[in-house]
Amino acid sequence: MKLTGIELRRVAMPLVAPFRTSFGTEFARDVLLVRAVTDAAEGWGECVAMSEPRYSSEFVDGAAEVVRRFLAPAAAGLPSADPVAVEPVFAGIKGHPMAKAAVQTALLDAQLRAAGISFGGYLGAVRERVPAGVSVGIMDSIPALLDAVDGYLGQGYLRIKLKIEPGWDVEPVRAVRERFGDEVLLQVDANTAYTLADARHLARLDPFDLLLIEQPLPEDDVRGHAALARQIGTPVCLDESITSARAAADAIALGAAAIVNVKPGRVGGYLEARRVHDVCDAHGVPVWCGGMLETGLGRAANVALAALPNFTLPGDTSASDRYFARDITAPFVLEEGHVRVPTGPGLGVEPDEDALRDCTTAAEWLKL
Ligand SMILES: CSCC[C@@H](NC(=O)CCC(=O)O)C(=O)O
Ligand SMILES: [Mg+2]
């Protein structure tokens, strides 16, 4: 399969409501899409980098430049743009996992469409639908939070994740527990907002029987997470710290991760994401699929990944309307709290031409 060209397409996707985390508030997504044109088929990849480098060091303009100057020429230089062959070539370019993941996914989508193989079939999916959790941002008030959670539970979401930060943690969790009871699957995500000195405070979450606390400490403080795990009862889950399968193995060996949030963009692609899944499985550590407010293209790939055997916790694989009034693919919908795994070749979804046209802000053809 020879790569003949790559299109970089930027789309503007307003969010149905602001989404506030400990590192800022998102009002819209400025998404970089990669379309790989090969002599066999075309494929799409979504870059999950945000507009600013606040979740991690990548940001969308930088990712576009890395694809333009380094990744696309590297892929085009190969005799065959096989996503597996592209990995070692991309390894020679340091960092930029989200940019790499977008290109690799576009090549994988093209290869699988040409072969008539679904993304889930290729990755090793064992389920036809996956349980959907939902991520709930930091709100202006407890009543507003309770209204939001009530709405999501009413839609059928099977797990609630609350964003937390110092000053918005114990009380919102207590309020959700008191209002919705002990049966609701509940977890929190701090996006690195605390330090080990907050251990005693974070232990105040223990009575609320949370599934996990996600990335309480900075992404490079793996030892700190291990120390924290010995001081709190809530299981520690890592997100930002897990940049590769090796990082997952190290974190598990250090006792820093009882659970892992798998995000293909954070680790350089779906092939490495599967390796993270496999390493965690080998250590008896459950995983779930994280989210980066993906459009239906990235969402399709995540839902397929979430159907692998060791994805035993509901992921942030929400319906499209959690974030977007109009998706660029047919919307993913919640069915009894689950999202269906696409079965068609490749990602199994196509961009809707009209929706894509209406939200495109830039299109650039990279002649290779
Ligand atoms: C803008 S926040 C993106 C990163 C965040 N993602 C979510 O909270 C889930 C977002 C989603 O539902 O896609 C995380 O740290 O897990
Ligand atoms: Mg997270």
C-alpha cells in the first residue's frame, strides 16, 4: 500500500456546554484530522491534541507542523505505508505521540478498509458494544453539578466521572453520593492538580467508595503516586503518566497504578495502546478507554479499542451528543448505557460530507 498524499483538515466543533477541568475550560474543539490517500484506499485519523498544551505538551498547531514536516515525509518514504512499518520510523522522531497516532490511525484505517477488516476485528475486540461512562466537568455550583449528573444518569450512562481540583473535590463527591446513592459507579479525575502533601485530604474521599482517583499528582511523579496509594483507600488510576507500555509496566511495578486509563493519542497510536492493554492484562491491572472529546472518527476507534478483553471498566466513550450538537459522522448513541462497536471495514464510519464541509476551517494537501 503506497501512500500518495495526506490531507490535513482542521474542523471547528463547538461544545454543547463548556467543559471545565483543573487545567482550564474548553468551549470548542479545534480538531486536526489526517486523511491518508493510498493506492489501495483512503483512511482517516484524528489528532486529539487540544488548542493549548495544557493536558500534555502537544497542541494542535504544533501537531500539524510535526505531521507536515516530519511524519508525512517519513511515511511517504517507505516502500509501503504499513502502519506497523511506520512505527519504528516514527520512533526516530522524538515525542509528539498525538501527531503520530493521527497519522498511524489514518494508515491503519486505509489498510483495513482495503482489506475489508474492521478496526475492532483487527485489534481483537471481543464485544459488540461497550459500557459508556461520562466525564462531568467542574461546575459553578453543587446544584448545577447534581442537575448535570441527574441528566446523564437519566440518559443511561453507567459510570460518572467527576473532574476535581483543590476546593472542588470532597463536597461535590459527597453531594453526588447523598443524592444518587451508593450504587452509582463513581470516580474522579484530578488531571495532576494535587501533590503528595494532599494525601491526608485525598483520603477524605475514601468513605465514598469511588472506583478510582485518576492522575491526582503530576505526570512525572510516579513514585509520588506509589506513596499516595499507600496512604489512601481509593484505587489510584494513571492517565497522563502512562506514555507507553513500558511506562505502564514501570508504574505497575512501583505500585503507582492499580488501574490504567488507556488513551491511544497519549501513547502514539492504537498499536501501542493495545500493548498497554496487554501489559496491564499480564499484571492483572484493569484498564478503561479514556477520551479527548473526539469526533465520531476518533470515537469509532476508541469504541473498538474499548471492546478488547481487559477493558473491564466503563470508559469515557460517551455518545456524540455529550459534546457535540452535530458530529462529523453519524452520531454515536447510547443504547441501554452502551455504545455499539462499528463493524464496517476500517473505522467503520465515514465523515458526513455536509457536516465536514460545514465545520472545516482549513484543508491542506501535502503532496508527498
Ligand atoms: C479536555 S479534558 C481531556 C482529558 C480528560 N478527558 C476526559 O475527561 C474525558 C473526555 C471525553 O469524554 O472524551 C482526561 O484527563 O481524562
Ligand atoms: Mg484523565
